[in-house]
Amino acid sequence: MERQNKKNCLFGLIGPGAVGKTDLSRHMREKHGFFYIPSTTTRPPRKGNLAEYQHITLEAFEKHIKNRELLEYTSFGGHYYGKLKKDVEKFLQKGDCVLTLTVDRVKKLKKTYKHIKIICVLTEDPILKNVKKRLIKRGHDKEYIRNRIKITEKELDYIKTLKKEKLIDHFVKTIDADYNHALREIDKIIEHHRNN
């Protein structure tokens, strides 16, 4: 289908930590040719997720804040995370894009990019129990997990508000017993938006 007169698709993946946003964004890149808009962070690099982040110094990040060069940013675990405006624009010119963001940044992004489609990724119920199980499996310590669960509770409340305000376009559940279920759902969503 001709898409030359249409804007490139922009999808934002939201949801608590450990629900599968990174895996879904990787699927969108590998199967559908999406560009991933990386987060810029002050956190030291970790093995296995170098493509998801641009690592910079605290001073450089604070300069971006001062110069209003960040579309959105947050802090967690003593580190900053954010999306640079120039990165979003650069990748959107190349083609369809996906980014991950925190739930509290949805409203701002919807105002800036009215065509963005927000996909909320959750585990199957009970969500808190499943998130905790996945965090344990990743090898995080008890304090980190406790803090993450507190944040997850707040995020789930915020997601309810976003749902009520009709700011979430799609929900996708990641199911441990059938992870391909989520991939099939993502495929359907992409096909729908690329053809409409």
C-alpha cells in the first residue's frame, strides 16, 4: 500500500519493568524494520543492551536538561534516562520508529507527536507477582526488587488513569507460557496502522 503521503509510524511502548518492552521493540526492529529510538542514560553500560542506550556522563545529561534538548527524562536508581529530541526527529525521517517510555511521559509525547500510538505492555495477572518473579529471574537484589515493585504499583495506577483518558491505543499481554502470543498481537497492531 502507498504510504508516501503518510507520516512514518511512531509507537511508544509503556509498562512496568520486566514486562517485555525491550523484547517487543527488538521484534519490531527485526521483523518489521522499525528504527529504535534509544534512551540516553548516565547509567554504566550493561552487557546485552548496548543498542537500547546511549551512555553519557552526568554533566552531559545535565547540559541537555539545561538546554531543553530532551523530549522527556526521568531518574531511577541514581541515574538519568531520557529521549533526545534530535534523536526522535532523526529516526522519524528514516522510517517507522518505536521507543520505550515511562507512563508519566505519555501525555507530553501525545501533545508533541499527535500520531504516536501508545502500546501498554503488561504481564498476565497477577501482574505484581509476575513482575517480581521476572526480576528475581534477572538476578536483581532484594532491595532493587522491593523498590521496583513500589514503582510498579504506582505505574499500574497511572496506567488506569491513562486508560480512562483514552491515551492508550493498545494493550498487549506477555504470557510466560506463550511468548509468541505478544509477538502476534504486535504484528496485528503494526499491520493495522500501516494499512490505515
